[in-house]
Amino acid sequence: MYTFVIKENIHQLINTIYRGLLLFIAVVIFFTPPTISIVVSYIAFFLLLVMAIFIHVLQIKYPTVHKIVIIIASAILLLTTANWLLASVLVALNFVIRSFKQSPTIQFEEDGFTLKKLFYSKKYTWDNCSNIIAKDGLLTIDFINNHLLQLPIDENKSAINNEAFNSFVLKKIDKVTIV
């Protein structure tokens, strides 16, 4: 019925992970005996260092740059060290990390609501809540056990009328408290 996309700062974590992967590849290239030439290894090392430093700037300009950068870095690793196993593990790891970009959501339905995050999904019923309000880009859920959950809403991805949502939720909670 109503679905909110929750804001999370996962992109900063992903940039840090990719930066670490690029630095790891650079160190492997630097300390592994080269298969082509020592000059090519040093050029590849410095190129990967520059990519690791400027990955955030590249990501702002080109949103899909992460997968391209890791594939290029794996190709450089493969050319300079001939290590097929490590290059293929890095490409596979790239696809695993991409799954972290999935934004968490919260879905409100007739029988309750579900909070879906990356690794888990939790279902709540209306009798668990004493109040729920969406206002000013913030979703506030007050549970009957005095726990309070405040979630920032990504208003660009969640086009919901707050007044209609608040009246829907109020009717559901009142229906449970009356019975």
C-alpha cells in the first residue's frame, strides 16, 4: 500500500571498500615479480594508486564506475602478474559488493508493516505500535514497548502523500487499540 525508501550512507562504505580493493591490487602488483616488465609494473602500481585516490570523484561523475574500475584493475593485475585466480576473485567480489547498493525499504500494508534491510526483513503488526508519523522527511515509529525508531526517508524515491499516509496509519492503530 505505502512503501518508503530509507536513506542510508552505504555509498561512503562502498567507496572505502573499493578504495581498499584497489590499494590491495596495487600492493600485490608492487610485490609480485612482474611477468612483462618492471617498468610496466610500476606504471600499473601508480595508476592503481591514482584510481584509489580519485574513486570518489569518478563515482560522482560516473555512477557505474566501480564495476568498470575493478574490472580494469583485475585486467591490469592479470597482465602484470598472470594471477588468474586473484583476478577472477576480485571480479566476483565486485558483483557481491554491488548487491550492497540496495536501499532499505519499509512497506505498510493492511495487516502491518515490513522493514526490509540488506541482510534481514522484519514484519511488525499494528498492535506493536502506539504511533507512527511521517513528517519532514522522517518516519517515526513509536512501539508499545517504549522503543522509538526514526528513519530518514529518501523523498526523491518515495513519492507519498504524508497526510494520507498518517491518516491511514492512525486508522490502523486506532482499530487495534479499540478491539
